[in-house]
Amino acid sequence: MNVRRVTWIVGLALYVLLWILALNGVTSLIAPLAVPLVLAVMVWLGLQLNRYLGLTPHRPRFDDADEDDAAS
């Protein structure tokens, strides 16, 4: 297993543990734990809307020519 996979597993286990604590009485954890879930759902809905509308993702293009001219 590589480090990235182990990090994801440990992070997910910690997140689940915090949700278990929140559901068992530590109610101050509910709002901060809900934020990542809400953001993930919003991103997923945005991606589904793009797919529904037929929009394709584009690669970002960075034009650094303006910065080079200003530095000279």
C-alpha cells in the first residue's frame, strides 16, 4: 500500500470516529463535520448539472506573457 492510500484510510477512519462521537452526544462536532459533506454534495451536484447540460471540462490555460512584460 502506498502512503496516499494509507493517509486516505486513516483520515476516513478518523472522520467516522468523530461522527460516532457526535452522534453519541458531542453535539458541538456536528456543524464542523457537516461542512465537508455539504461541500462534497454541492460539487457533485454541480458536476452532474454540467454533465446534464452537456458541458465538457476544459484544461486551464495560463498566459504568463502579461507578467513577464510587467517585470521588465
